[in-house]
Amino acid sequence: MRTIRREEPDDAEAIARVHIRGWQAGYAGIMPAEVLDRLNPAAWAQRRRDLGTADPEHPFTTLVAEVDGTIEGFTTFGPYRNNQDRGDLDPAYGEILAIYLEPARWGGGTAQALLAAARAGLAERGLAEYRLWVLADNARARRFYERAGLSPDGEESTYAVPLHGGRDPVRLVELRYTARLDG
């Protein structure tokens, strides 16, 4: 049976592994393979610890979907980041920063359950609208969000993917999606 619960400090490694496998499967053919191949679970786990989203006082909340004690996905949500800057928050809007799953769990309802839990968490904060950013070339994710009632609002951003060797980063277009929480 699947349960959804708040992230705990000891979850950092498991969440990082899910995050990386989700990136590697979801962004294959979108991001350069060299970037996806060098993702480091230990570094990503440490970054999670450094961000501190397991702290109940943190402005962002991470929820995990767990089956038989194994984390199979997670979502992170909170106030909207102006210009995707964690230091410049707009509490008038909510934002889902991430939904990632073990690729073997895609299509099994876990993403919908995490999205519903994130929406409920944002609604509990009294928000009426939420936003998220998705890579324009990520057709699978875009279809998921559109089926869930989100739609692009015309805002775009560029996600710069750093490359080794002093090469210029790969620039990927992101689209902002939005939806109401009260409708």
C-alpha cells in the first residue's frame, strides 16, 4: 500500500536516487547524455540536507510516496520563486518545484497522488493559484500536467545546463504552467 508522508532527514539518499533516476529517464534525449551520466547521488543527497526541506519550518515542503518502506517518488512545493530564485519568494502564489518518480512507477498513479497532496498542502496555506516550470521538450510531463488541469500561461525561462571543460552551457526552454487551487 502506498503512503504519502513528509520527508524526514534520513530520506535524503533515497530521494536523491529517485530524483536522479527520474532525471535520467525523463530527460533522456532532452539533456545531454554526458550530464545525465555524471549525476552523483551522494552530492544530490548532501544538497538536499543543505537545503533543509525536511525542517518543518522550511518554506518548502517535500512529501514522499512510499510503498513497503521504499520511497518511490517525491514532490516539493511551497511559495512561488520569482525568477526561480529561492531567495525571492512570492507568498501570493504556490509553486510545485518537483515531482519525480522511479521510472518503473510511471503510469501507476503515484504522480497523481503526489500532485494531489501538493495541491492540498498549498491550499492549506490559503493559496488560490499555483505554478510550476516544465521543460518545453518534456512532452510526457506536459501531457501529465495538462491532464491535471494546468496550462501554459505564456511565461518562458531558459534553464542553462552546465557542461564540463569550459564549454558553453546547453540552454533549454522551460514553460510556466498554472492552475487554480480553488476551482
